[in-house]
Amino acid sequence: MGRWTRRRSRRAAGGNPMERTVPSTASEEVELYLRTTYSLLRSTSDVHIRTLEEAHAGMRSLLHPAARDTAPDMAAFIYSLLRLPACIKTVQLVVLGQSTAVFTRQGFTDIESWEPVSAVARRRRCFYNRQDTLACFIASRSDIDDVIPLLTAFQIEWNKMHILLKRHLPANPDIALDALGSDAEARRRLAGVMQITPEDMERLWTVWGKAFGENIRQITSSPRSLRVRLLSSSLSAYRKATNLWWEKIEAAAPEIVRRPVYFVSSNSHSLANLLSGYALHIEERLVNFLEEAEHCDLLAEWNDIQARQVESSRENFLYYALKRFQNSQEGRDTIEGQRKAELDAGLVRISSEHSFDVDAQVIDLSRLAKAAVDPRLLQGESAQGLAYLAGSDALILNIDYPLGLAAYNILTEVAEQVGQVLGVFVMGKAASLNGTLGDVVIPNVVHDEHSKNSYLFANCFAAADIVPFLMYGSVLDNQKAVTVRGTFLQNATYMDVFYSEGYTDIEMEAGPYLSGVFEMYRPQRHPVNEIVNLYELPFDLGIAHYVSDTPLSKGRNLGAGSLSYYGMDSTYAVSLAVLRHIFKAEQQRLARHR
């Protein structure tokens, strides 16, 4: 384990020298794994994932603690399954590249004509040739730090199950693979053969659904021997991909290069729902949809909300119901209806193409003056509501939160291209060492494992901004966050050290964003291994994370489930705080200019 040392820092950027406890190095086991990975990926030939298995197991990752056991680690396997496309069970080669141009130069000339595939819980543009090759677009080194451990964990656990099933399944002729989907007792017996708990077996059955029996048959018949190839490892390739991403935004909203911008990193649904009001407008259709038999669970929740027997938000519930409705055949027409409502509210969606998967939205604040926004956005406003926005020239640029270092690439690109940045607001997922699922964590100190910097800043969000809209969780402000390189790249000792130093918020984007923020107001590249003071920024800065994992509580991570409907509570509470802060800031800016 790397040591934590007391040292006197060099002059902190923008501040005074200070003595402080700072991390000197990451876990030695994690560093060994990363060195092994990147030394192998420099090769121009395919790298076999099996060459990484020993270093992966040696990390003793919190997400894969039983990598060396003969019994399967189902939490790690399911975590990987949810973050890899379903076709991974037939893939032999995974190819990583930054753009279509990179793939084309390496002989993959038509990947966008392949089958587009995606994962349940990881947003990454991937294409499958329907035979044995998966091509994935990557936005930064962080994608490599994510993909390689996922593939390695998947292969390790698949092959454990292969050995057990091939050895013991023939001795259990009463287990009919074709009947597993409907026979709970057969699945219980199969769990014994696979040396896993019945509860883990049911989770796997839930993830695989109708493909469960066929997937078990495939695990039994063939082990996995994955290979991976990195087509380009140059920094310029990532920059070109980011520039390609920006060009599409500028083409769709050319005014963005001249007008002031509030930059928001969140998701593609919460701001759009809050500003368009579409789900609230079609409430009757959504309720009728819920009255169908298969949605009785949601209908019961809706009835309780109507009777005020639960604290759930009516608006949040309807946003969730809209998503379910649009995934059904009878609700397909509402997709176009929602897009029209968004355009009426001044919101333009821009999908990313030919590079990494980070969609964007450009929102014209002046168009919101008459929009049918979520009523919670108007709490405390005057009788005129948002009428003052009619005189605004500002835009909101909202992006789907990127992964890791892509945040730095994107923010620096945006800062170079737009007219003026009025604020940077970041909402994302985090693991918490002291919170519970659905809580909101607001940091004012971030240690970044990429730059080794510790950033100190004035977070414009406080608990009071979010508490009024959070029904189920708690808000923890004045916290300390650590930006890690990847979800698999921590072990228990590593986390214990951070916890002992008061770092309880573990995530992947805040550090790179803060490195970009530094370069937006200082005439130099961000420093390395420094304590960096960001208290004198010329624009607002807000960071808030909602808790999706609690890694020190066994089983409480997204490998064992998802936040689902209740996760929307914290998502929308933070989204409301972001928009309300922007509205207030814009009202004050307009008043100063009058």
C-alpha cells in the first residue's frame, strides 16, 4: 500500500504555502496492474486478457475480492455483465479506438455498419460484427482503465463457472437447462453445482432473462479467451476525437461560439424533463398506462402519492413513468411529442456520432420565459415566474456526464470554443464510505488521482439547496472527495487510508473537471502533485454527487441491483438545485447589465 506522508507543499497555486496530509502514491498492487496493462497495450498485436489475470487478481479489488477463489465471485461477474454489451459472450477480439478515422486507418473501414450494441449500465458507443469482434469508441485513458478490468473480471468468472459446470453438471441430469427460466427449484440446484448462493443465482437470472438457459449452456460448452487491441494511444487522437465531438455541437447551435454559456455535466433526461414539462402535460395517458396489470407495482405507488401516504414526488414519479411508457409499443409516439415540447422550450438535443458517446443539449434561456417548467423550479419566484429570462442571451450546455479524463478533455474544449463560461456545474454518481444509496454528497475538497493534486474550492451548492427536494436520502455537504482512475482500481486497504483521512466521496470526474477549471482562469497548464486553491474563480462552480455505491457495505453496489425509481429522487433534487442556481445567477447578471 502506498504511504501517506506529511510534507510541506510548494506554493499552492493561487494561495499560500501550507502543510497538509496528502497521498504520495496509489496502491502498489494497483500500480503494478496499470503498468502491466499499458506495457502490454503498446504492442501492435492483440493482447490476450489471460496475461492480465494474475495482476488483476493481485490488486485485491474491492469489486473483485474473490478473484483467486475457485468459487465464482458473482457480484464481480454481474457488475461486469451490466457494463459490457450482451454480445460479449461470443466476442473474441475487442478493438479500442478514438474515432472512425482511427479505426479506418487500422483496417476497420466499416464499423459503423456493424450492429450497434450497448451495455445496461455503461454508456459507450460499440459496434459488433455479428461474429467475433467488438469495436468500442474511447474518449480518454479512463476508458482503458475501465474496459480492461471489466473484460478481465468477466473472463475470470466465466471460466470459473465453465470449469464447475463442465465437471459437475453431467452428474446432475435432473437440471434441465431449457426449463431454468420457469423452474426455481432447478435454478436452486444449479446454484449448488456452481457453488454460488441461490440469491446470486436469482440475480443472474434477472439480468439474463430469456437468454438465461442458453447462456448457461454456452458457459458449459466453451471457456472465454478474449483478446484486446488498442489502435492508438496518442494524446492527439483523444484531442481530435473531442474536437470532432464539438464540431457537431457547433454545427447544430452555431450561436454557442458567441454567447455566454452555463456548462452543466449531468445526464440526458433530468434537465429536459424539468424544463419541457411534457410528462406533466400527458399525466392522464401515463396513469392509464400504469393501470395495465403488469404495472401494478407502479400504480400502487402512484395511488399512495395521490393519497399523500408516501413522501414521493408526483413530478419525479411521472418522469419515471414516462420512461417506462416510451419503452412500450403504445408509448412510442410520445418520443416525438417530447422532442417537440423540448424544442418549444428552447432545448435542442445533439447526439454524438463518429466518436465517443457523450450526447449534448443546448438550452436557450430566453425561450424558457414562457415554458411550462416543473413547478418546483418556480418556488420562491415572483408572480412573473421566469419572465425576466426573456432578455437573456445566455445558453445552457448540458452534456451526458463523461467517464474520467474525458471530463478534462471536454471542458477544456468547451472553454476554448464558447463565448464566455458563466458557471460550471457537475452532477454525477459516486460511491460513499459514510452515506447510503440515494444520499447526496457535496464536496469542497477533491483529491485527484490523475494529477495527484488536492483541489480546494468554494462549492456554490450547500445542503439547503437540495434538502427541500430530497424525499428519501440525506445531504452531506463540506465533504472530501477522491477521484479514482477506475471502479476496479481500489482495494480495501487503499479505501481505509482515504477514509482515515476523511475522504468519503469516491468518484471519477471531479478531479479532471477541476484540472480543466484551473486552466480556465490561470495562464498555464494545471500543476501536478500540488495543493491547488480555486477560491477566486471568476465564475460559479458547483459539484454534487448522488450515492450509487457503498463499497464498504457488502453487496451494496450496482452489481447487486440499481437505483431504479428511487434513484430519481436524488438525481432530480440535484438537477433542481442546478437549474435554480442558474436562474438566480442569470437574474442577477441581467440586473447588473440593465
